[in-house]
Amino acid sequence: MEEKIDNIIPTIFIEMESDGDNESNALLRYYLDCTTQERDVVDNALMYLCGWTFATLLAKCGIRIGEKGDLLDVPEEE
């Protein structure tokens, strides 16, 4: 059973790589519509998958979420 459990994340990665659709916009819209508790669930799942919260992943893409839920550019470091 342990071997099967250890295959969960690698299977997710394989399925993500085989899916040609880029659902970035849908994921962002979903996250923006989440309550604080729902965002915590999304962030926890992403932490297990890749080690980062969604807000951190957005920052790596040059995006941040403003106080009113608006999307803002992250200033590039010089």
C-alpha cells in the first residue's frame, strides 16, 4: 500500500503534463472567488504538490492580488 500511496503526486504530475489545456485563467478566477478558508485549502494542496502557496506562485509570475482582489504587477527586481 505504501508504494501505491507514494505514487499519488507523481501520478498528478504525469496527468498534468499530458493535459494540453492551460487552465491558468480558470484557476486564478476560482482562487479569487474563494473564501479565506477555501483559499487555505487551495494553498495547502499546492504546498503538498510544489512547495509554494498560490500567492507565491503568482508572485513568481509577476502577479499579486491587491487588497480589493484586483490583480497587480509585482515590481521586477533590478
